[in-house]
Amino acid sequence: MKTRILALFLILGLVLSLAACGGSASTTAAAGGQAATTAASAGDSGEKVNLTFGIWDSYQKPGMEALAAAYTAKNPNVTIEVQVTGWDEYWTKLEAAASGGELPDIFWMHTNEFIKYASNNMLVDVTNLYDGATDAGYSNFPEGLVKNFTYDGKLYGVPKDWDTIGLAYNKEIFDQAGVKYPDDTWTWDTLVEAAKTIKEKTGIYGFAAPYDDQQGFLNTIYQAGGFTVADGKTGYNTDAAKKGLSYWISLQKDYDFSPTQEQFADADAGTLFQSGQVAMQFLGSWNITPYMNNEDIKGKFDIAILPKATNPVSGEGRASIYNGLAYATSTKGKNQAAALEFLKFLGTREANIIHGESGAAIPAFNGTSETWLTKFPELNLKAYTDMMDYGIQFPGSKTKSKWGPIEKQTIMEVYNGTLTVDEAVAKLETEIGAILATE
């Protein structure tokens, strides 16, 4: 009976809002408190172990397979199968597997979903994974990335990578319009003038401004000196946040140089940019490899730092949203000891160099980002790493699974004309503030 009750609790906890979960980390802590010792002894018997490694990005599969190959070369008793599932299906399957107790042995974890799994005792506590190690440990990763996967004072994932947002531009379209390429002198006003000129002279959309948080309005809100959610508080209904949100929405609503939200429903900003129908877009660094694998856009585009806010309410007008992923393993895993050993390897400098050289993403280990920069020397990828100097962590909290949909729905109402920006931010301040108060 106890087992049935626990299984039912886990199923409900993964479906209901985080505020209703109330999960204790005691089981996970008990499992993970000995993670370093368990991992160190795993595989000593030489028994054959087959591990599954779940990810959602097919373009990163070669990089993950390179990591697996490097590990298994030293541990021939272990085989690792990298399994790719698309983003939406990945989380659907992961949730179903969590309730059924059959999660992959190792899997990627995103900040949007992390709390749900950690609070329901589904992730092994890896806080002590590197105890005693002289050449590895969490001090080798940016503090913000470690914090991303910390819950109730314990760490439940090994940092994998980090990313920032840059300005991607099509050089051929710029040349056709006679517009100079973006550089670090660009402001919001410069972007508008360039986009207008491109549209007027070529008939091609100058900029793509869809509804998008990480690759869109969050950047302009923080550039203006505002914030959305931080330290249990909301900042939507402030002059700075309103200025940044208004600017982003105006790029679509007040000009004819961006496709409309209805058009983005048929083809997203990335598709339009890669097909040459849009000259500029805000682009996350994780998109570089797929873009460079697309012959339609390869060799035609480059990256610049994001334009600076014009007359920010506060600050210098610079910001770029950053985030990162982690590798995790399950408390219910049948091969937990072997999975922990592989996790331990994934957090080493050696593994992060392999990760960067594959071009998969910017590796998390401090000092290894150069390996990613040299993967595509024809691009100004340094724009991404330079922006970490004023990077802003992708906003989140324990109850993001509850307030995130409210944020999207409310801002979408501005796009469809049922709310003004002032009305939207007032609503967000009230409704999200009430949810944060429950944390």
C-alpha cells in the first residue's frame, strides 16, 4: 500500500503545480549523500553495464556521442546509448517515465522543469560527487549555473553548458540594402532604422520580433533596467520593465518590418531567417550548430552583440539573458552507480573540452569556452561569450510552472489587442506576485 501511495503521489506531483507538490527531498538526499562514494566504487566488478542517455537536440547528438565514446574507451565494460527525443515529446515522455520509474540513466535537465523533478525526489543529490577530487568540482563552473540546479541547499545536476543571446544578421541582405553590419555602437534606435531601411529597399523583413521570452522581451526589459521575477518579487509594473516590454512589442506592432504573430504561427523566426525572408533576429547560441548545418544560411550570416537600450531607465543599457542545462540521473535508476560515474566524468575539464570542440554548445567548465569559439572561426562567436560580462540569468522560481503560462498568456493578449502594455504589466504584477507569495 505504501508503494502505491508513493507512486500516486509522484504522478500527481508531476502534473499539479509546484505549489501543490510539497515534495520532500529527504529520499533524494539519502540517495545522493553517498553519491561520491557510490560512484567511486561502481563498475569495480567489471560487469557489463548498458546506460541510456536522454537528450532533446539532434544537432548535439554527435557531441554527446563523443563524450560517451571518450568515457567508454576508458571503461570498456560500459556502453552508452544516446537517445534523442524532440523538445515537447521529451518532457511528455520524461514525465511518464518518472511516474513509471523508468527514466533514462542519464538525461538533460532544463531550469524550467528542474524544480518539479527535484522536489518530487526524482533526481539524485550530487552535491558530494566531487568530494576528494583535485582536478574537478563545482567551483569550476559559473556560480549562477550551479545555483540553477540547487534545491533546498542541495545540487541535483552537473552543469552542462551555458548560453547567451546575440543579434544574428544576414550579410547578403544587408549588402543588398546598403546597410552597415551591426557593431557594438548599435542601439535600439539603430536597429529600428536599419530594419526600416532593409524593408524599404529590398522588400525583405528587416527584423523578426515574435513573442519570445529568452530570445526576445526579457533581454529588452533587463536592458532598460527592469526585471520580471527575482528574489520572490515581481518587477513587471515598473517604468523600466514597461519600457523594455513596450519596445519589443512595438517592433512587431508599430512597424511593417517584422512578420506578425499570425505569420509566426505558420513559420517561426528561425525558419524565416534561415530561408532569407528576415534580415535580423535575436538568436540563442544553442542555435549556431543547426544554422551552420543549413546550406540555405551557412556562410551568409554572422553574430553581433545585442543593441544597447536607448535611454534606459537605469543602468548602462546592456543585458543578454543566459541560461544553462545540467546532466542528471534518477533516484529510481537501476544503473545509478554507473550513471553517477559517467556524470562525474561529464563535469571534468576533459569532457568539457570534448563538448566544446564538438560545437554542441558553450561548455560549462570555466576556461573551456574557447573550444566552442574555434568550431566555427568564420563567425563572430565571441559576441556570445563577451556578453556574459553583463549576462542576466533566465528568470525563474519554485513556482515557475504555475506563473510561466500566465506570463505568456497575458503578453499574448497585448499582441492580439485585448490588453494594453500598462494593463498587462499590472495584471502580471498582481497575479504572479500572489503566486510568488506562496513559495
